[in-house]
Amino acid sequence: MEPQIADLARTAGSTVVTLMATDAWQRARERIVALWRRAQPDRADGIDGELETTHDDLLAARDAEDEETQRELSEEWAGRMRRFLAAHPEVVEELRRILDELNPALPGNDQAMNTTIQMRAEASGSGRVYQAGRDQHITER
């Protein structure tokens, strides 16, 4: 399997599990089940049930502050996605589009997170340089 497909599967697994704890979960679930329905219609209902079970498990793990279980759930879905993409390479581009569509719904994802900032400064003598990628407040006395 191509490394790009394995990376896509890991990203998809992580994204799906992360979205389970957000308001965008139902939309994400519908998109993933619809993708499965097109490629493997006989498995779509089972995947829908597995997503719901994982959702319940994730919420319980978050309540218990069980980060290990949260990581394992992401890994499980990454494996499912990898096997799905290996069997159905024709859906790779569609999965990428779905992830791009769902990306803004990820927690902490705002425009600033998608911007690259490069800063360079030099100071000599008694000069000072203050740089920040976000808010900065300086009080000198």
C-alpha cells in the first residue's frame, strides 16, 4: 500500500474519532456511512453501528479522562480506513474531499491554525526584538 494511503487512513481515523465529541459529529457520521454505502453497501449498516459504539466509548473515555482509550479508538478507525481504502482505492479522492470539508469542524481549528507565519529579526547593541504569532502585550518601565 502506498504511504500516502496509509497516511490518509491515519488522518481519517483520527479525524472521525475527534469529531465524535463535537457538534459536527452527525454530519461526519452521515458522510462516512454514505461513503461506505457507495463502496460496500452490504457493510454500511454495520459501519454505522460501529461508529455509534465508538462514539459511546469515546464519550465514556473522555468523562474518565482515559487518553489511552481515546488513542486506541483512533488507531482502530485508522486500521478500518486503511483496509477500506486498500479494498476500494476508487474512493480515496472522495475521502480526501470529505476530510477537507470536515476539517473546519475540528476543535481548535481556526484560520490562524492554517496560516504559516515566518518571522526574522536582528538586534544589536541594546536593541530589543519582540515577536509574536498572536497577541502580545509589552509593558516596559
